[in-house]
Amino acid sequence: MPAVAVITDRFIKSAELVAQINGLPGYKFSVIGHPIASDDDDALRLKAEIAVKAIVPLLMERAES
């Protein structure tokens, strides 16, 4: 089942390392700005929209492979 991880920009290097260790070098993520814990609803909504814009093409790519 195709899936996309959503991470904050602070954890890109960690996520890349975990992907590589798990046999998925070059795995593409949906990346949003860090932090999210202190964001209000409007900021979270904007970050969700950014995430979805990356998620949809990645899911389509993964569904085709």
C-alpha cells in the first residue's frame, strides 16, 4: 500500500537515515515547517495544505510502481 511520511524540516536528516537503514534510500517525504506544537489553527491548516501538495504526487508515483 503506497504511503508517504510527513515530517518537519528539523528531522529531514534523521528521516533520511531511518529510510536508508530500512532499505529505502532516496525515499521522498512530505516536509512541513518546524515546529508544529505551538502553531494555531491557521498555521496548521497552511502546513496541512503544503503537506497534501507533496503527498498527492508522491502517492501517485508510488501507486504506479
